[in-house]
Amino acid sequence: MNIKGRAGLYIHWPFCLSKCPYCDFNVHVQARPDHVRWEAAYLKSLESYAQMLEGRVISSVFFGGGTPSLMNPETVQKILSKVRALWPLVNDLEITMEANPTSVEAEKLKAFKEAGVTRVSLGVQALNDTDLKFLGRKHSAADAIGAIEIAADNFEHFSFDLIYARPGQTLEGWREELKRAAALATGGHLSLYQLTIERNTPFYYDAAQGLFNLPDDGQGAAFYHATQEVLDTANLPAYEVSNHAAPGRESRHNLTYWHYGDYIGIGPGAHGRLSVEGQKVATREHYAPQKWLEMVEREGRGVHPFQPLSHEERFCEALMMGLRLYEGVALEHLQAEGGGRDWREYIDAGRIETARGEGWLDIRDGRIVLSREGMLRLNALIPYILKDPSRPAQKERAV
């Protein structure tokens, strides 16, 4: 749940040494960006937001990308020093950096810790060289394990990502890979994503030409359930649809998103949600890196005009984010975001009952909670239960 006056801070570094064929994020291949100019731009952007958001308490910082571990550790240190100078911080501030497990980046992890980073998230993606090559990754399985060991030596809290339901992957092979991952996950956190094909990526065109096939929906569901079974046994239960953690090791920054709290987004294409003068606004930074950099240098900020969100938009966003959590979303929270209106004014109670009867969700202890079968249908369930103004009114049953 959002804590009034607190905000997370996201810093987007848009550069990578290469772009993975499944990636549709705002990343750009550039080996040698001008670190001096980019450092100055981030510092200037922080000052601009601080003037607008005086008195906020920063609850977490997340360096994402792109590949933020390509940043100079000195730049990270200066950004964090600026954050400390501009805002009060929570006592146990979580500062996360995404990193690739190449040998060069792994060697920088200690320097990032010295710069102030408290948690790293490694983009491992697979624990065998064949699948790493298919996924376009530049590290080997040995590199990945070495980076995990370095992370474990330097950080109490760390995470790494894996992608499953890869072409040719067997269910038994995934179970064994997960068991290896769980044994390596001494940082208490894993992020696990099913491989999906996004438009305008190399994989999209390869799949369209039949160069590879992904598991069908039934096989994908089997991979998902196997993931839950293996990691429940390893004491790494799911707390969000794609994230698993030992109790107390959840990503606090990402929980801000899923609890629909406030967060500042800085860097090309970064988004934010902020409570300003009694309303919730959406923020969006300019997408193109060079344009963003020039805007900051010229105007002090690279953000487009803030977009006020209606109570209906706030309700829908809070529902979409909150249902990703295994704890579900509180009806009281939805009502507050919806302007105090009863949740049934936004949600079709009859369709809630249908979904309930199918075993996809439940309402208990004042929360809408999805089952594991419901999590598999998350993207379809949300538009199904939300009221559509064009849909004929249905007689609502008590829930």
C-alpha cells in the first residue's frame, strides 16, 4: 500500500552493447556514450524533480535499462549523493542496480557496492550455453555462475532473472534448471519470465518465418505450475506473477509499482506516477536518448507535461497492478483511487461471480485475490471483469 509522502526513484540508462532479439524495451546500442554529459543530465533532472516534489521521502532507488552496469561507478555515486542531498530517505533505503553477468560487468559489482548500491539484479536468463546463444546473450553459463558468486560475496540481497518456455525446452529440464537456480539464489530472490514474442523484435520476424516455435498455451501453463512447485519447495514462493522471494526478501522498489505508490521516473522513456496537489499524474520522459539529453541541457528536465489521471483511470491502474500480487488488492484501496465510489461501479460483479465459480479469483478479507489459475489468465481477466460502458447493464449479484 502506498505510504503518503514516500516515493520510489527509477533511473533509466538506455544503452546496451547489443540488443537481445526478444527485447522491446527502450534500449539503444552505443558502446561509448558521453558519460560526462549523461551524468550532468541526471543530476540536473534530479534537481528539477526536487523543486516540484519538496519534502518527499525517497523509499527506494532503482537503476534500470538498458544496461546500467555499463555506467561509471563514479556516476552512480554522484547520483546517489545528489539524491541524499535533495530528499530525506528512509533508514533502510534499497538501492538496486540491474547488471549483466559478463566478466567485465561482474568485476564492477564491488565498485557499485562502494558507490552505495545495496542490491543487484543479474540478467542471467538461462544456465546453459545453447539457450544463452539463442537468446542473444553475450555471457556464458560459467560467466553467469561466476557473477552470481561475486554478487553473493558483496551483497546480502541480490536477484537474478531466468526466461522459461524456450524453444525445445523440456519440463524436466526446466525443473532441474530451477533447482540449480534455487541453490544459487542465496540473495533470496528470483525473477522468472515466460518467453513471449513482442512485435518489431528479431524474434517476432523469426517466429513469423517458422524458424522456431514456442510451447503452446497448455505447455506454457505446465511450465508455470512446475515453477511454482519447485520454488515453493525451495522456500522461494511467488509474491507476484513473475517474482519469487524468501519471506522478507521481496523487491521493495517493485512493490511500490504493484501497490500503486508514487515513483519518479528519470531518463529516456521513463514513466512515473506522482501525487501532486491532490491528484495523481502520469509522467513520461522523452523517448529518444539524444533528444532527452538535449532537452535536459536546455530546459533542466526531459519530461513531457504531466498528465492528470481520472479516478476511473486510477482505479483501473491500481487494479491491474494490484492483481499481479499474490496478496491481491484491497477493495478499500481501489475505492480510494476510484474517488470514493463503490468498487462495483467499476467492476462487473456478475463477471466476478463467474470468475469466482471457475476458481480464478476470490474476494476475502476485503481483497480481490487471484488463484494460480487466475494468474495464468491475468491479462484476459482484467478487461473481462472491468465494466465496459458499451456493454449492456447486467443485474449484479451480491459478492
